[in-house]
Amino acid sequence: MGPMRTARTLTRVNQHGGFDCMSCAWPDPDHRHAAEFCENGAKAVAEEATKARVARTFFAEHSVDDLATRSEYWLGKQGRLVEPMVKRPGSRHYEPISWDDAFATVADHLNRLGSPDQAAFYTSGRASNEAAFVYQLFARAFGTNNLPDCSNMCHESSGVALTEAIGIGKGTVSLLDLHGADLIVLAGQNPGTNHPRMLASLEAAKRRGARIMTINPLREAGTVNFRNPQTARGVVGGGTDLTDLHVPVRVNGDHALFLGIGRLLLEWGAVDTDFIEQHTSGYEDWAKAVREVEWERIEQGSGLKRDQIEAAARMIADSSATVWCWAMGLTQHHNSVAIIREVVNLALIRGDLGKPGAGLCPVRGHSNVQGDRTMGIWERPPAWFLDALAGEFGFDPPRHDGFDTVETIHAMAEGRVKVFIGLGGNFAHAAPDTGFTTDALKTTDLTVQVSTKLNRSHAVCGQTALILPTLGRTEIDTQMTGPQQVTVEDSMSIVHLSRGNLKPASEHLRSEVAIICSIAAATLGDRAAGVDWAAMCGDYRVIRHHIENVITDFEQFEERVNQRGGFVLANPPRDSRTFNTSTGRAEFATSALTTLDLQPGQLLLQTFRSHDQFNTTIYGLDDRYRGIRRGRRVVFLNPDDINDLLLAAGDIVDVETVWHDGRQRVAAGFRIVAYDTPRGCAAAYYPETNPLVPIDSTAKESNTPTSKSVVVTLRRSAAPHD
């Protein structure tokens, strides 16, 4: 960025009056450091505020076919997109197009569809509340609920499980709860890589006397010792030891582990009888089922010995208030909803809802993925939301369910979706089964990518393809009524403002709101006459006024969000121990223990991030937390598994999926790295391993791809190693 831009941006990240960091959804403390960001946050800002530019000359030099051969790292380093571009049918190059012609192109394709359901409107979690609201409004005014989003691929299992159990698909804690907890459980989560600012909160909790338990196949460096770079102790001292107990569960062994903990707590009588009797339903059925699970199955399923499970259960039994945190290590399995329901069961028997220092904490990744869902980005909207839209805007929204992410991919492959519009993100590389997904995208008549920078999805085109360059979080957004500000919602349901302060990378950039409203106006014409797209584009306060009228708990939106720090959305389980379920109580769930049994030579692979990336954006080729330098095609294995497979650390192997549909899925040229992980388990970085995740291998109920439990085999490779 250069020294001046660095100073102008990093001093505004996550500050009052500044912009919200795009690299995570961790909440901001009331008292903030001058540098309220982490290393990956700084890199995310630098990626957006870079001085490098991708102009029309770049596209004249590089064909779509050439772009398809480039790595995600190379694509990201080329710089900011600066003007609208189009790839026309039969052409292999993008060329410039005016904004008006681009909007007319989208409108023409949409209006020629045989049904509104032949279009899909995808969004990543980077979109603001205002952009998300007008996006879903446009899709529904057009006539479809096809609103797949990144939640479908990450935390959908959390939303399903929590809604069933406690009546709301969100967590129930605040930062004060985390700081005041007696025990913090981190299950299937690696804060050091995925949510680094969380480490400061964990450090604060430890200094107040909290204990921390980590449940993860790998012992991650960030949860062992935290050397806070913003404190003298962290820079020159020994840092803070975080984890008091590490539980090395096997991949997909969490369900067995939590059942084992539940059984022990029942045997010890370590239950909150008053809370159970006053606030829950289904306890007796759950308790009976848990007592009947054999210890042999619990040990086999979890990969743990009974004494290891007893140590974890004793720590929970001794805790007066526990915060239960998890991330995608729990959400991307066949049985993810059952796993998360079991976490909730444990919280319920301990009375860990609606009291200080305790609660449920699904830690989101994208900065506004939770806000997008609140704004209506969902393929299965509730009736009350559609009724409110109808009342506010005077049209009847579609009432049938739309396509989620996996269903959208299938629909494209089968010719049932012909137009794909992506608001942010990198769908081609974020989605599962990369080969199947890219082939599906290529069958469409039109793909539209609203983006700040190049990524793989720009090389995976429909017959016609548009790149519509948009403003970033760091940039000043000026509309008809002057500079605008947007809002986001973090993982703990706090809604706050974000406003950029840099001059836009190009005079041709438009905001996400402006792009959506312009496409909507060009497409709908006099249809949905009750929607004033120009007014919303010209003044985002108009959008917030509509949000206030449509979505519950946004009363006096403008006034409340302009208060220092924003405002916290209501959360009945947390606020009053009330539950919007069919019984009006928190619901225990009983689920049979299922395990993934491996055959000789098979491994259970989990995909994960390196230290130096954010989702599919690759900042660098090192992963210093795990000792990897200048490479990403590595697979981490237990040393005993390496020996049993007659391989050696450093060997180059191909990784092949074991799946029943007959399609061969291979990721070639991975170097073996010996690592401390349970027997039978493997780990490797995504998006390089996304080709191995079968499109039909999804979680029950949530339909989330099973990126954390892929059965694979290894064979020596003839492919060159990257």
C-alpha cells in the first residue's frame, strides 16, 4: 500500500468512525487498541488497498484460458479491477463494456428466462447489510428465492441445529461472557489462523482465571501459547499459555466424545436440575439414550481413551459457567447437525444459557455472513419475512423454497439455472467438487461477478460473462446525497457502522448497492412499482428505513446504529431464557451415534486454511504456525500412518476420494508432512483439496458439504510438485 496509505487505512480498521475489517466477524471491544487488527486483517486491508491495478490491457494480454492456468495466489496479486468487463459468446478474452450496457446485458438475459427460478443470486459474507437487503429484495421482486450463500457451505449446520434447539440460529454470548467465563471450550476451531483477534479475548479470559479446553485433531500453535504483539509481555516475554487441556479427537469423532462427556456428567449428577425442569423439554429421552451408548463405541468413535474423556468431563463438571465455541471443524460433516445438537445438550444440562459467563458461541468467519442471513439472504425464508416484504413494497414475493449452494450447482449442471450472479466471493473455488462445479458454471448463458479483485471465478465463465468492479470497505462511497456509510453484524449480534476513507481505486467503480439497484431497475422496469431503486441507491438511509419496517428488532435503526459501538440485537435465550420453539422450551435432541469406518489404506481428510490465507484468498505461500515454507500442496499425516502406507515424509502423493458415484476425484502432487494428528486422520489446505469433496456428500438437514470428513486414499505421484 505504501507508507501513507498504510497509515490511513490501518489506523481506521475496526475503529469508531472507521471501517469494519473484512477478514473475520469477531466483535470489537468497547475499549480498543490503536491497532485493532490482526496480521491477517492487515493483509486483507493491504490486498484491497493495493496500488496495483488490473486494466483493460491486462485482459487483452491474458485470455480466459490463460487465467485458468494461474494460481489463486497469482490472480490475487494482480491488483484491483478498475472498469466493467465482458466476455462475449465465442470470445476467449474480456473486453471493456459501459456500465449501462452491462446492466442492459444482465436485464436482457434475466428477462429472457423461461422462469425466474432459472436465475441464482449468490452472495459471500462480505456484503453489507444494505447491499444484502437490496439484493434479496431484487431477487424476490424478480420472482425467485434462489439465494445461495456462503453460509450454506460453512455454518448452515449451526443455524439448523440452534434453531431447532433454542429457537434462534445465532450464538448467545457477548465478549463480556467470554471474558468472565470459568471455562471456554474451543471445539473444531483454530482461532490463531481463522479468528486471530479472538486470541486477545482468550488471553483476557485467562488472566481473569478462566480455563480453556481445545477439542481438535491437531494441536494448533495459536491455542498453545499466545504472544500478543500489542503488549510488552507478548513481544519480549513468554506470552500467555492458553490451553489447559487439549483433547485430540479423531476427525468426525466429536459426536462420540460429546456423548461420552454427557454420560459421565449424568453418572456424576453434574446437572442443573432447576434449569432442566424450568426451561427444557426432552431431557429424560436424551438421558436414557446417552446411558445406553456403550463405552467401546464411544472410544472407538472418538479415537480417545476413557481417561481422556473423563478429564474433559471433569473440567466441565467443575465449571460454574462455560462458553461453548465451535467453528467449521464441527459444521462440515455428514452428522454435523447432530454433533452441534449434542454440544447444546451439554450446555443445557449445565444450565449454560442465559447466565453471565456462559453460552453458545458459533464463531463466524466472513465479516457479515451473520448479517446477510438477518437481512434475508436465505433460500428458505420464513413466512413472516415474506409477509413483511409484501406489506412494505406492495408485491407478493415467491413462497416456494429456492436453491441452496449445492442445489444451485446441480441446477446449473442440469440446465435448470441459466444465469448465475455472484455478489462477492469466489464461488468456483469456494464450492465443493471443483471439477463438477466449474463444469456446471460453464453451462450457463450468463455469469456475473461483482468483485474487487481477480479470482478463479472470473476464468470459469458462462457463454457471456461480466466482471463488475465494486468499491471495497476501505473506500469512500459517494452517492447522490453525499458520502454513505453501511452496517454489518458480527458473530455476537452487534450491528455497527462501517465507512471507508480512501479515494476509490478507479473513477469507474460503483458500490455494491449501486450495482444491485441499477441491475434491478434495468430488469424490472415498472414491475414492483412500490420499490424505489433510485432512492435507495442515492441514500442508504432509505434502505435502513425499509429494514426497520421489515425486520424485527431494527426499530429506530438509524438512531441506534449511529450510537458509539452500534447496538445489540435481541436474543431471547440469552436475554430472558425464553425459546421460540414448538414447546416454548429449549429442546434436547436424541441422535444415534454414527461413525465413519475406514478400510485398510483409507484416511479421513479434513480441509483447512493455512496461516497465510483468508477463505480462498491466498496472502502468501508460508504457514509458519505449522512449519510450512513456500508451498501449499502438502498433506499432514500421523507418522505411524505414513509408515503403515509404506511411504515417507517428503514423498509426493496423489490424493483420491473414495465415494460411491463412480466419478474419479484426484488432487495430484501433494508432499507428505509428518504431524501430530490422530491415527487415520489427514489434513490439507483448501481450495487445493476442494476437488476431493463430492458434490453429493453433504450434512443431513443442512446440506452443507462435508469438507471436514472426506474418505481418501494416497498413491505415489508422477505429477510435478508445486
